[in-house]
Amino acid sequence: MDPGTFAFVALALGALWFMTSRTRRQQRTAMGFRANLAPGQQVMTGSGFFGTVVEVDGDAITLESAGSRSIWIRAAVLKLAEPPVAVPDDEVDADGTGTVEVPDDISSLDPGDTGAPPTN
């Protein structure tokens, strides 16, 4: 066998071994995380659904979000997560919503005004 061919085959086998070992390690980590799910944890599913674990029954995980409950398969839970970012208290409007009112007549607005503070 030519030494160049042997080196190429050895390099290819080494790359395959490295990729599969890394994937297996990630799978073991994910399985360990899912095996330790407990009520009260904030999680995110693979589809982007945020919820709180309410009940764990075998492979069925009951998640609660906005007052409604849904049952998910354990493998659908992707990671621990905090819910999407809320509006900080100092940015909340007088009505408590954190929204910005847009004038009815937008022709009076300056198109170059982004609403951001000027940078120095």
C-alpha cells in the first residue's frame, strides 16, 4: 500500500472516530439531563415551546405555560431555559404594558430617527 494512501485512510478513520465520540458524548449529556427532569424546572422544547415541568410520568412530561397544560414526550425537551426576556421595570410605561404608542399620522415622523439614544 502506498504511504500516501495509508496516511489518507488513517486520517479519515481518525476523523470518523472523533466525530462519533463527540456525538455520543453529547447524546449521553442530553439523556442525563432528560432523566433528571423534575417539577418546577423551566424548560424549552425542540420546537421552541417554553414551559414549566408540572409532572413527570415515565416518558410523558406535563408542561404548563400561560395557564394551560400539555403533555410532551421526554425526548422533546431540549434544555433548561428561562422564559423569553421580559421588559425591565424601568422601561414599563405608565399604563404598565411596556408598549410604545405610535401616532396615527406617521408622516410627521423623521425617517432618520431610530428612537435610539445618540452615540458619541
